[in-house]
Amino acid sequence: MHSAPYRVKVGLATCGIASGAAKVYSALEQALQGTDVRLERTGCIGMCYCEPLVEVIAPGGESYMYGKVTPEDVPRLVEEHLKQGKPVRELLIMGEGAETDDYSFLQGQHRILLKNCGHIDPEDIESYMAVGGYEGLKKALTSMTPEEVIEEIKRSGLRGRGGAGFPTHAKWSFTRQAPGKQKYIVCNADEGDPGAFMDRSILEGDPHSVLEGMLIAGYAIGANTGYIYIRAEYPLAIRRLKVAIQQAQERGFLGERILGTDYSMQIIIREGAGAFVCGEETALLMSIEGKRGMPRFRPPFPAQKGLFGHPTSINNVETFANVPRILHQGAAAYNTLGTEESKGTKVFALAGKVRRGGLVEIPMGTTINEIVFNIGGGISTGKPFKAVQTGGPSGGCIPAELGDTPVDYESLKKIGAIMGSGGLLVMDEETCMVDVAKYFLTFTKEESCGKCTFCRAGTYQMHKILERITEGKGREEDIDTLEELAEKIKAGSLCGLGQTAPNPVLTTIKYFRKEYDAHVKEKYCPAKKCKALIEYRIDPEVCTGCTLCARQCPAGAISGEKKEAHEIDQSTCIRCGLCINSCKYQAITVISEPRVTA
Amino acid sequence: MPKVGITINGKEVLAEEGSNLLEVALANGIEVPHLCYDPRIKPFGSCRMCFVDIGGPRGPVPACATTVTEGMQVVTDNEALTALRKVALELLMSEHCGDCIAPCQLACPAHIDIQGFIAFIDRGEYEKAAELIKEKMPLPSICGRVCPRFCEQECRRNMVDDPVNICDLKRFAGDFHLEAISSYVPQKKPDTGKEVAVVGGGPAGLTAAYYLALEGHRVTLFDRGPKLGGMLRYGIPEYRLPKALLDREVDLIAGLCKEVRLGQILGRDFTLEDLRKSYDAVFLGLGCQSAQGMGLEREDMPGVFRGIEFLRSVIEGNPPKLGSRVAVVGGGNTAMDAARTALRLGAEEVYVIYRRSRNEMPANPIEIQEAEEEGVQFKFLTNPVSILGEECVTGIECVRMELGEPDASGRRRPIVIKGSEFRLELDNVIMAIGQGLDLENAQCCSLQLERKNLAACRETGCTPMEGVFAAGDAVTGPATVVEAVGAARKVARAMDLYLRGQEVVPEREPFNCSMGSLEELDPKDFADREKMERIPVRHIEPEIRKKDFREYNLGLTEEEARKESKRCLSCGCQEVFHCTLRRYAEELEISTERLGVERKRYPISKDHPYIQHDPNKCILCANCVRICQEVQGVNALCLVNRGYNTVVKPVLELPLAESGCESCGQCVSACPTGALTAKSPFEKPGPWRDDRVVRTTCVQCGIGCILDLHLVADRVNRVTSPLRQGINDGNLCVKGAFECRFGQEPGRLHRPLVKRGGALQEAGWEEAVGAAAEGLKKVREAHGAESLAVLVSPQLSNEEGYLAQKLARQVLGTLNIDSTEPPFGGGVRPAGRFVSYEEVGTADFVMIVDANLPRDYPVAAHKVRQALDRGARVAVLGREATRLDRDAHVVVSINPGKTGEALKGLLAYLRRPGQETSLGEEELNRILVQLPEMLRDNPAGLAEMAELFLAAERPVIIVNGHVLGAAELALLEEAVRLADKGEQGGILPLYRGGNSRGLLEMGVDALLLPGGRAHVARGRSRDEILEGLARGEIRGLLLLGDGEELELPDGGEEAFTVVLASFWRPELEKADVVLPAATFAETAGTVINCEGRLLELNPAFAPPAGKENYAIIKDLAAALGKPLKAESPQEIRAEMREALGCDLPGLGCLLPAQEG
């Protein structure tokens, strides 16, 4: 048996490239010239926290994962590992000999959707087909009626991954049954939640799975045209989709008479211009039609009257990516995963104050604590865990006390949060919850389309009040007003953006009321975050008078003689925090104390 | 249409299937608040106001976006819905940045519509100005002299230069009113039979009496003095308020009362119990008559007076004898009056002694200044401690004071400086330190007191005693005239409620959204305002005026008042009486306190000739954007930016006038606030409530749109059209909305003109009509009746047209009569059935032939768009490109002059084997060969049109009756015949003249008699008449109704010409007699629109020259020796109906029911 050559894979998704993976790749390319080592490109494996990632697969098939690789590390890697067969231990994060616990990041997950990401070459259809790609499509087109496909999806229990969790089969079924010859399938790839990048990773790492899902869906509902509405800020994903479409066409998976059947389908890419609201389905349709992206009321639902007035099914990237797996492996295999109501897995973009941030896929029903601690490795700052925010600006803050809540549609809804598209932001004790609410409202007020009163003016007013509160100018009635506005905005807004925009405020008030009270009544910020309510102070006992802080201070607020304790003039201090970072003696502390109010 | 049954608020209602819930509710008289819904455009759902409950799991739903379904149970009003709507409104208000009501009006205790009355002054409508003031303040002349001008303090012009001189403008309007109509009494409401006693003839009592009397109650006014006026008479010196003037203004009020009983003192001559027994309600305006003392020893010594008593004695004609040195103690207006009166009585040195400093003086700053000018000396920070003298006063001892901490009143408390005593030698001391309620009075009537004042509700005037109300100084303590008036008017309103047996509730404060107080405003926002100096008011010099009691403020002259009125910045919103947003805010009682009003700083664009755009007041309902796009097909406006920064702007941020805007004003009609408003025809735009609204028909073209003329002081202030009514359903075009000439524009003819010595000169009616008749008669005698011709403008009514043809045929004896704009070249009355606009909207195929609908007939274009929306196919065949082309399914452009050929081509394609045509095989074949040369493009389009036409079930052909000729019309009629659509569809001809169709029916035509019967002998058509004029064959011409569209030919000067015209234009120089005509807005009658529908003209005002057009024609006939029976338009109509022999064919029926 002749020994196979080494294979080296470099993660070249946006996260990798942003960390310098392209330079590592070219360094490897150069270094490996003339060797028989196979250098391959792949997508994101999810361990964004230690990009750039380089995986070395030994001739025996053993995998060694190197993290935070720089071009300077390349000669060593080549020399020691690829030539001498000795893994470079200091850089190794996974694989035999690794001294880190990073393996638990992947171990805690259950990767179905992300199985290919970081493993196959996203720009090579062969690579996708080698792992069973387009088998689901073949099965659907050659051995199933559209009704049977919908039935299979129904049995799988798949629910929309765009956030609301609407049963996918029902949407398809409505669209199929709606009268009209012309129908459309639309892929919503306008991933706009701050901090969410699941869809991007799938599109960059496994674009064919989305195409295949759309093709199956199109077949099921009777659509011959599909649109992918993708944000223009995802150039790499767009490029890989274009390559994938081209390859799929060449292979006969896309276009006229697919796989020799009567079914034909074309897929068109439409780039969004960056309006968050275009992720809302009716606004998205308007935008595809070339109009100002503003939601309209429903009914009629897109399934009845959608794109250009024709029945349309709009599903999200992740939903589509599930479809080939269900068709290929069968609904029965799929629906064993997850909970009674929420089947399958969910991908989350884990971010915030967590040690290992990145893309994780877990079976529905996994608890928040499991995600934060087992997969994420706990809090990065070492401070106590305070809360997580799920679902981005539409979601809610879940306090650490509710860390045992299983992540599924119903459980999250019960506590006032939502699954959303999959952002999961971890917060520690130093996070001010009023500030967090303000942050999300800043986003929604900017991103409201401006059409309906509650969303446009309501989010603006809520933001104004939150701003006032964080500036220490909160009024006694402000929290009540916030709650009333929130309730009315939820009830009265035209689309999902407005209806969910108050969630961050409502949940933070619900679970962190004391923090609001502290800001409003006692004018202090317990997390010591709100600039107007904190002071930087120098402990004269500790200060050595090194003058470093005074020299760093951009406002000239620090004074003191050399070798004598310094002092900060509170009226000129701009609370930028540079001093505290510069002090080598930890003489400077941030203080926020309850103040007596007039 | 199938119906579905639903229940709204428990009421069962049948609704058309597919209709939206909001429209159904409104149609059934159930008001659901809404701002972004307009029946002309598709539901949008942005305002979030029309929420209703249909019991669904998703909670409340917007009614505009909900389609009715059988059995739907709807609740339109409950607590939760109201709460939701209120928050929506509060949010909308938080971004609606503007002033509803001008700050001056809000600052005025009587809430006078200051901006409105100043605008009237600017327009020269002084009486209207006074009437508007009197809605809130019955004493403008008095108050215009004594008011401390709270309004001017808030005047926004303070940010530019000096405030507008509101007070003197008010005085000007009041004085003008008094001079102009000294006997004028406002219209009282019908007698209610209720007896009311008003006690006190001062400002409060007079005001209450005035408003109660106007409400129809019988007022008996009691006063203690020998004359009415109270403090106005006895507290204010002659030089500030001449008593002769006071008498005149007070007499107007007294005249409204059932009885005035003078010299009657409460508690002495009558008791409250008596009043309560004999009257249904009692108003107490007792005032603060009792002067207060300081509690010093020897206060009552000879030579010491109380301020108010001192003033009274002077006014009553027995002034006390004063020495040469007089001191007045006090810092209020009474002290100033006393000091200045003392000067006028001859005192040489007059001091005002006041314990605080000048800044704290409660007197009017202007009074202090004027007193100083006259030589009054002020001793500030000084207080008398004792009065010196044995038998009579010889001086006072004073102490000096300094100011300490502010006291309860907010003023700094004066503190005695120890050891600072000093003496002042004096002959007299006048104590003017305050007045109070005459407690004796009050106590004897067992009236309840609160501190030292009468206990009464400030809002309603209710006292603890049933049926007894009070207001004025007695309730508030000494205050100003305007405050007493403001309070008394409110109380009079409450008493009216009481007397009518209704619940006595306080008057609701008018809702107001404010840009902020003067302190909150940024002077930069006013940087673009032109500086205009305040017009100085002429005063008599201090040295002269201090010698007598003559009024020294001479007020503003008319010219000065007009100039001063120009300084008003018109801060309040022009739409205050029409704003839907504000109406809901008032109805739902929301406030802007909680969320505040966000300052927006969009520039207000005023560069469009007719439309003003203030994005600061926009609530982003997008009605304007949508109506411009969906109905008008223009897209001049769009939404820009996202979130809170969303704003409506003209496309590409161009100036509105350059954005493709067609000035139709549809955006203005759809705007629920003052964001898009029609520019006022007046320099100062009011705001004014409409005096009346006259509904008439637009005659700018033959569509026949409803016009509502909103009249203020007999002038058209704005034009609207009602929603859901008439053929235009609230839509108008630039002609109807902005370009109608009602007759009030410059250049109007007011008197007849007769040519004397080669020039037109003004003449009386008799002379002019006589000259016209004489001239025409002479022509007839010399050249025969066939040398006479009559042309009639299609803007004239049926009645006028009918009478005109009688005048021509029966009186002048000529057959030469025609319209100045005969359709299809004249002599043609379209055959076949009439097609209504409604049929256009529901047609499945619309073909437009040589008509630019969006430009010339926008309202017809709306109907085509409706048809398009419902799936109709549209074909455009014409010589020019139109804006409908891009929505049409087939467009064929014809080369000039080839319309007829193109229509023949259409016939060739329409013809089915075996069908006979008028053209013959050869001709049809020739056409098909030559067709490509006749068409500019798309030669295959004609065949396509023919296919669509044949396939259609309800085809409609729209043609422009002023572009097509008779031959072309005949071809189209043949096309309809060939396609054989039976009773479905047909041809709709459109006419440029408002009554082109009517004139045709009335026999204003060279060929046709009334009712369309052909005349045995034909007369000259319009073109032939013009030719005849040029050739000298027509020697006498009667041109009725302006005929602006008509070019009189050269050579016509020879002919004797009589023109009936409303406006002067240089061409009229050619005429021999010009008779001033009435405009359509001054005419009663009917017109027939393009569809054949009979529509009404209603006069908004009388013609300024005194004669309606029919009367002028009648007079002419009489002068020509053959009187016509025509006493009124109604009489003409009755005869017309008989002459026509039948009702009008098609839709139009001369039925009495439609004459309304």
C-alpha cells in the first residue's frame, strides 16, 4: 500500500481571510512547490476565534488542526510536520499531541449542516458530490412526486430557520396549492442581524447545499425560477454562489430538463443594498421587484401573492441547507434529533464575552449553559456569566439564572426571547443591560424602513428614553413609558422588525429591572459602563506618579507632580478609559456610586 | 357584485365582497380614525390608526388592510383600541414639528385669532377682522387701547426685530368697525326664553352679557354706576380711553340685552336670592372695586386719597383740588394713572413711591415710560412709614429698602434699611397699592370666599351656589381687561350649556403642537426672514399731552395698519381647521408632553407656483407619494432615507416644480396634515374658517369635475373636491385645482364699454346694450341678417346657450350660430350610445385615439389607470407620445395628418370576411399596402389593436373631440359597428370646453337645432364665420363669453363687434361694445359634460357688474325689439326641456330631481 501524500487545508472563508488566511495560503503554496503535498481550500469550520486555521491530514488520515497560523509559521510547519512528520505542538489546537481543550468546541456540537464546511472545497462541485451532494435532488426528481417531497419534509419536522420557526412543509404546501402557473422560490440570504454569520458561512463553505435545497423546494412547489436575495456585503459568498450555479448548470443539476426529467429551474442572484428590513419577506420581494424595500401588510401572504404578484415561497439559507440532508438520509433520520416541537439542529453564531467564539451547530434542546460553557469554554474575562442575547435585535436577553433553558422555539418564546436567525451573544457582569438594550434599539431605529408609525417613531422614542437613562437623565416615569411603548409597538407594528424590536428592552426590564432603577433613580450604572454615570479615580496610595496616564490622557484631565500621586479632574475627563489601560500599577479604578437625587 | 354580511359594533351590515373593512365602516357612518387611507389609492397601512378588533388571534388589525369576510364580527372602538391609537397619535405628533396655532393667540388670555385678523387687515377686510376678534373679545376698540399685550411678548417676530404691533392693529380693526357699522348688531340665535341676570357692567359682565345674548338668552344687566363700563369707565383715565368711544362699544352690547338696570347695588337694591328666584342663571362680574389702604395712621386725613377713588372722582367730573407736590404710592397701572392724572390736574411735582425697583413694577412698561416722559419722578426702593400733618397732610416719612430673597410671588422681597428714614414734603398723597373685592357686597349675599376672592371654578365659573356663576377680578383678584374678557367668555359658554340643560364641562383647550417658546427657538431659524421695522405709532408730545385729558395715542392709519400687518410671520398652520391629525389629537385628547416634539429642520419649499411643502409637518403616510404615482402616474415625489430620517422629497431632490410635477394638487388633497398645502391666493394666508362652501362644476374642460369653492369674506380661499362623490371622486387637475378664474383676479371688467371716438369708454348698461342692439340692427338693415353671426363660448351654461341660439335665430334672424370651439370641426353630434367614465374604469379594452389624456384630461386618464389595474388592455393610437404609453399594451404613432388613414387601416384589420365597409375592397387594400408610410412605428400594432378590440367584451374608445374631424369620427363609428359590440362599450369623445356637449344639445351649431334636429337650411360654422369676417361678408358679430380661444381674424375690424367678456384683454380693443360677463362661479345653471351627464353650476357670488349672462342676452333681445321670455335660469330650463322634446339621450336627463 503506497502512502498517500499529506493534505493541507486552509480555511478561506471571510473570517479566515480577515485574519490573514490568504497570506498563509500563498506562503504554503510557495513552500510546497515541487512537493506532492496537496494544498486545498475550504470554508469555515466554525472556530473563528483561532483563525487562520490550517488542517494537516496525515497520510494515515489523522487530522491535525493548527490555529492562529501566521505566514511566519509556515516554514516550521512544512519543515517539521510535513517533511519530518513531527507536528508543531505549540501551534496545534486539535489532533494528537495538542495541549489545548479546543477539541471540546467541536465535540459539544452535532454538525449536520456544517459537516462540509471547513472540509470540502466550496468552489468544486466534485468535492460536494463526493460527500453525497445532489443525491437528495436525484432522489426527489426521479423517485418522488412533489407532494411526496412535501410530505417528507413534513415528517422531518423542519421549521423555518429564519427566526419564526414556521413549518417549512406548510409554506411549501400553501404555495403549491395557490392558484397560478407562475411560482417562485426565493432564498433569503439577507443576513442582517449584527453578529450573525451562519448563512454567510454556509454559502461560503457549502454553497451547493443551498442550491440543492432550492431545487428540491422549487420542484415541490412547482416553481421554475428561484431568486437568491443576498446582501452585497457578502462578496465572497456571492462569488462562490455564482461558481456553484455555473457548475451545477454544467452538471445538469440546474437549467432545462434537470437530470433528464421534465423539471426545469433557473436561479438568479439579486444583491441587496444593505437595508436590514429587506430581510423581512415582503420588503425583500419589493426589493427584488426593484421598488423601495418596505414591508406590506399580510394577508395576502407571499404564498398567495408574492413576487410580481405570483405565489412565492421564501425560505432562509439554513432552511434550504437542511433540505438535501433530509431528502438524502430520510426524514426519519433527521427527526430523531432535537425536541418534540423543534427538530434537527440549529447553527449559532456564538460571540461576545466567551472564550471560544465562532459558529456552532447543536441539536435543538441543548441548554444555554451547555453552549456557553461546554462549547464556548466559558466567559473570556473570567468574570461571572450574566446573560445571553439570542436572536439579535429581535430577540431577548436571557439571564444566567435561566441558563438551563433548552434552546428550541417554544422554550425561548416562553421566556420572552426568540430563536431568531441564530445570533448568540454572551455577556458577563461588566455588561450594562440598559446599554445593551440601547445598543439594539440604536440598530432597529436606524434600520426601520420608516413606513409605519410604531416602528419608525416608536423605536426612536424608546432609544431616546434609553439614551436619557444611560446619561443619568432618566425620569421617574421613563420605565413605565418604555414598557407602554414596547407593548404598543409589538402590537401595532406592521412587520416583524417592529413587532420584535422592543424585545431587548422588555427582557432587560423584566430580568434586570434593578439595573434600570439604579440608572433612573439613583443615577448610577452598576456595570460601570455608562460614561455619564462613572468616574475614573486614582488611588493615591497606589499611584507612583509615573506620569504615564497624564501623558496618555487626550483631554488633559490628569495632573500631578512626578513621583507624586496624580489626580483626575472629573469635569474635563471624557471617560475614554485610556488611563486605566496605561496604568501599570492598577492605581486607577472605575467608580459608579448611587447618588442622592433631588 | 356579491355581498357579504358582517357585523360592526353589533350592527349588521352588507358589504361588497372584496372591499376593505375601513371603507365599509365609513360607508355605514362608523368613524374609524385613519390618516394614510384615501379611497383613491391602494391601502398602505402605515399610520397604524385604523385598528379594529375582529377577534383574531393576532389581536387588532388595521381595517384598511382587512378584506371583509362573511360573518366577520368587528369592534371598532374599545379601551385597548383607543389606547393603541393614542400611542400611535402621540408618536406621530412627536415627529410632527410645527405650530398649529400661532403663539400670540395662545398667549392672549382671550385666545383671539390674531394671525387670522391680521391677515384680514392685510387683505383690506377690516370688518371681517373685527368680526373675527369679536368671536373671542367683544371690546376690540377698548382692549386695543388698554391691553398689556401678552401676545406681543410671544410674537415670533421678536426673533427677527420687534414684535408685530398686534394691539394697535386690534384697535384699528375695532375702530374701523365702530365707524363703519355703528348700528351693526351681530346675529342673535333664536330666543331661548331663558332669563339671565348679569351683575356688573365692567369687562367681565359686558362680555358675559354679549355672548349670552348672542346665544339667544334674555340678559338683564345690572350695574351700580350711572353708566356701564365698571373699571373701564372709572378706573382708566380719559387720555387713555376716551369715554365717548367706550360708550359706543358698550352700547353695542347693551343693545343686545333685554334690559339694562343702572344704579343698582347688590345687597342694597336687590339680593342674590331675588335674582335666583327671577332668573334662570346669574352671572357675577363684581370686579375689585374697593381700594385698599396701607394701614398707616392718619391714612384718612384730608389730602390723602385712594387711587381708584381719586380716578373715579376725576372721571365723574369732580376732581379734588390738588396742591403742587403730590406723591403716589404703588407700582401698578393704577399708580401710573393716578400720577399722570395728577399732572394733568395741575400738580407741579409728582412722585411715584415704590418699595421695590423698576424691574419689579407690575405696571405696564410702556405706561412707566410714558409717565416718565411726562415728568413723573420715581422713587424706587422707598416705602412710606407714616403720614405727616395735623389737619391735613404735609408730607410723609419714608424708609429706604433693599431687595432680599425672592418671596412667594417670585419677586425679591424688599427689606427695610435701618436708619434710613427721611421725610418728603407733600400736599397730597394718593395710595394706589391695590384693590379688592367689595366684601360688604359679598358677605351680605352669603357668597363663599376663597382667600379674598369669590370662590368659583376658573374654567366654568360655577360657584358653590347652583345657577350662580362668576368671573373677572372678583374671582382672580385685580387683573387685566383681557383676562376678565377671556374668563367671562368661557363662563358664558358654560352658562349656555347650563341653560340648555346640558352638562357643564370646561371648554377644551385647543390642541396645539408647538415649535417651542422663544427661549427654545434658534435665532438661526429666522435668519432668512426679512427685517421690517415696526411702524411707529403717532403720539402727542409729552409736553403737550400732559396738559389735558385728550387721547394722546393716535393709533394706526389705514396705510400704517396695512404696512404693519405685513410684518406678521403667519406662524400658525394654514391647515389648522382642516388638519386630520390635529382633529384626532383633539378627539383622543392626547398630549405632546410625554414624548415631546422632535425639532426637525427641513427647509420649507415655497418655490412651486401653487404648492408649499413643509416636510417638518409630514407624518410619512406617503399619501402624496402614492397618489402621485398610482393615480396621476407622475412619480414626482418619493420617500428618501430610512428609519426616523425618512422624508418625502421631490425625485432626485429637485425643486418640486422641476420634478415632473404637473401641479394637479392631488398630493395636497391627500395630505392629512399641513405638510403639503395649496399656496393661499392671499399674501397672508389666514388661517380662516370657511364662511361657506359652494359646490359647483368645473368648466375648464368637458370632464365635469365637482369643485367645492371655500369662501372667506366672499372670496375663494381654497378649492377642493369631495371624495367618493361625482365623476372625479376627489381628483382634480391643475386647471380645476389652481387655474380656475372665478372672477376675482386682476383685469376683471366691472362696467360695460362702448366705443366712442375710436376708443372704448365706460358706459351704463342701458347705453351699452342699446349701442350693441343699434349697431347690429344697422348691419342687418344694410347687409341683411345673413351678414350677422353669433359665436358662443363652450364655458357658458346650457341656459345661456339655449337663449343665445334663440337670440340668433329668432331675434337677429340669422342661421350663423356656432360654438367658438365646435367639436369634430362642427355640425357633428356623435352617434351611438353614450359611454360613461365609469365604463372606462371597468372596460376590458381601452383604445385612445389622438388624445393626450394625462396632459389634457388627467381625470379621464385616472379612469384608464383604474381599468389597467383591473386588467384591461390599453391601446394608444396617436400623433404624439403620452405618459400613458408606457403602461399601454400597444402603442402606434401616426405621422401628422394621417389619423384618418390609420383608422382606415384599423377598419381593414377589423373587418371579417363578408362584412361590408364604406371603403370598398380597393381602398382597403391600398391602405394596407401604404400603412407603413403613415405610421411612425409599429405597423403591426394596428393589427394587434384590432385583435384586442375584437376579443374585448367591454371596449371603450376615447377620442379628443377637438383633434379628430367628422370623417375620422365616422370611421371610428364604423369600427364599432364592424366589431359589433352590441350594447357594450362605445366611443367617449372628450371636449376642451366645459359645455361643448351642452351647446351641441342646445342647438348652438350651424346645422343642428336644440335636441339635435337638423335645420333645413344650414348657417355658417365657426370657421365659415371667421372666413366671412375676413372677407367682409360677415358685418356684425356677437361673441358671447370671452372666446379667449378664438383668434379674431384680420379684416374683422370692419365688422360691428359685441363681446360678452369677464376679463379685459388687449384684443377687446377691436370690439365696438364690451359687456361685462359673469364667470361660471357667478352663474346658476347647468352644463352637460362629455359623457352627456347634466351637471349643476351654482353661483358663489354675484357678478360685480350686476347682471348674469342670461339677463344680458335677454336685455339685448329686448333692445333689438323682440323680447325673450327669460326671467330666471329655471324658467329657461323649463322651456329648454320642452324645446328639446325629450330628456337628453344617454345618461343626461333634464330631470327636475337633478337640478337640486
